[in-house]
Amino acid sequence: MRIPHFTLYARSYCHLCDDMLVALEALQSATVRFTVSVVDIDDYPALVARFDELVPVLFGHLAEPELCHYHFDEAAARRFLASSPVSI
């Protein structure tokens, strides 16, 4: 089964990052399913160079523009989920 996947670029000490993850996870339900990878940018110098003060940064497809940064954009996350139906 393939379900939609989000990538959240974050920092371990970032309250905005924690807030975005909580808001994103709140979208989960019996009918809305997805996975999330949280990547601590401080573990990767190239990610610090790319994102540094922009975190948190949320992506759906990594090859596409970010869905949001700083604050969770629920509408953007829902659009991504709607465009990425679950496949079995």
C-alpha cells in the first residue's frame, strides 16, 4: 500500500517545528492517512545552508515547491493529500 508522505524539515529546539508537526498529525483520521518524516536539518550541513532560519519547512513531493514554512498551511496540506490518493 502506498500512502501520501510528508517531509518536515525542522530543528529539535524549534517550537514552531513542534507546532507544525502537531497540526499536521491532527489531520490524520480513519479516512485521511499519511506518513511524515521529520528531518533535523542540524544533522546535515547542506540542509542548514538551504533552510536555516526558514524551519519548519513542509514538503509533500520533494521535487515540488514547499507546501509551507514557519506556520502550518492546512489548506496546502489538504490539497496535497487530495492530489495523492491512497493506492494499494
